[in-house]
Amino acid sequence: MKMEYKTFISKHYDVEKLDLSLGNSNYLFLIYDDKYYYYLKNKKFLDAKSITNILEVINELNESCELKITNYYPICFCKNTLVIAFRADVNSISNLEKVRFFELSDDYKKLCKYHEEKFSTIFISSNVEKEITMSQKYIRRYKFHERFIKKYIFTEKKRKKKEFHELLVDLIPKKKSIIDVSCGDNSDIFRIAREKGYKTIVGNDICLNYLKTQKDLDVIFTNDNIEENSIKKKSYDVSFVKNTLHHMNNLLCINNLLDMLANISNEIVIVEILNPQETGGLPKFLNTYLYTKFLKDVGRCYLNEVQLKNIIYNKFKNCKIEYHKFVNVLGEYMVFKIVKEEG
């Protein structure tokens, strides 16, 4: 059974505890855009007594308040209340009222000021903003790709999905907790974790549009920026990342991502497609015309086999590393399993 959201945040995130009185609710929602905070027309912030599925909460807020929430994340605990921020599209907020600060109590003013000071830069880097914007603007193209192109043209057989699944089953150890740090709408890892008896299964993605398609009720979904977040050290036994390195801005950002994976888990599984422009043939054609021009994929930091191996082996010098090469119709992939030495 999935744990209460507040319990999950307390266990897996380094969020500060502020001595502020915000009422008796277990959750308080801080809805904002790039200029204002918003509350109900009766001057009260939205709240909730219980949350197990955060995506359901977002759907309900979008419908009841006529919102278009683009991101969410935990801010802090105020006594027994978990404050969650919901970033919304500036043009979508019509059923709420802008916060008038002179009407707020001192504690609510301090909360808003704390949020501005600590989280003002989250989700607004050029690369992150572009990733989110493209996922929203071209979501219909992405759905067409998922429902028709992958299903009828690049079929599971052509993508060797069964063989790839068997490889991951061998690489994912039998542990208790796992996070897919950029799951999108893919649930392959969740299925494997479920079969191996994992108690905590987490799917993260910076693009909320992709998470909205997820139907796994036993999975906790998060919306963290993998370059800037408050996930606790050693929060998970295993972290998994697939086809994400080439979405980083540069090699420094790739190294920051690898540092984050090493910080939050003891075992890491990395799947990354090799530079399709160097692979040539169909992978090069697909990268140029399907992924870049049609789907508007923002990934630009592709690596070849030598570059990727050098980065992994230099970053994890004191770890046990095994790697595999996997080839299908879409291209050539490197798959790494990294195990940190204890002590």
C-alpha cells in the first residue's frame, strides 16, 4: 500500500521545518505563477487533510480552480502542515484571487517570503524551461508518436523490448526502494520493481504532462528538477536513468546529474543512447526528422561510446561497474550498472 504523501516527503526530502502557524490541515497549497500568489475568494489558501496520490490532487485543482499546473514540489513543514508549491500557467488562473499581502497574517507573509528566497530559481533555467514548454506545446505530437508510430511502425519487436526488459531484470537488484529519475510516461521499471518486491517505487519527471499519463497506483510520483532538488542523501537503494544524459546542457550538467545519482542511492543503472549522428543510417534519420524536427526533442548533448565510458569510469572510480551494449532499430545504447563500495 502506498504511503501517505507527507510521510514520504519527510523520509526522502531535506525540507526545513518552520515555526509558523498555518492552521490545522495536514497540507497547505501555495499556488503561484511568475508574478503572484493565489488563494480562494474567501482569502483562504487551499488545503487538504490527506494525500496518497498527488497526481489526483493536481487533476482536481486544475478542474475545480480552472488551473493549468505545470510543476509541484514540497517547500517546508510548518509544525504538522506540509506546504506544497504548485506553479501554474499565468494565463490559466481565473477562478482564484491574487493574494493581497496586506491582508495576510505575519506567518503567511513569512511563508511566501521564504518561498521566494529559497525557490525563486527552480524550474526557470533556460534548459529546464524549454523542456517543459516543448512538452506542453507539442504534447499531441508526442501522443501520436506513442499511440501510432511506436505501436505500428517501430513495434516492440523491432525495438527488442522483450530482450531489453530481460536485461533490466538482470541488472535491477532485489532491494526495497527505487527511483526512476526521468520516467516520462514509461512504466517498465515500475513493473520490474513490483515483481521484485520493492516497497517504495518512485517515478520522477520534470515534465508534468508526461506524469499525467501514468496509471500505476502503487507508484509515488515526483516532479523534481534533477539539477536542483532537496532529495535526501541515500534516500533510495537504486536509482535508474534512461536517455537523460543527452538532455543536459553540457558536460558539467551531466557530471552534476551523475553526482546527484551517487548522492541519493547506492546502486545506479544508466541507459543512454549513443550519438545517433555518429551511428548513422536509420538512427541518424530518426534523430534528425522524427525526434528533433517533429517531436521537438531538446536533447543536444549526445555522446559516443568512448566519451560515455570515459565519463562513467572517471566519475565512479571506486565503484564496481559493468556495462552492456544494446542495439535495436532506434540506435545503439550503453547500459551501465554501478555499485558503490560500502564504507
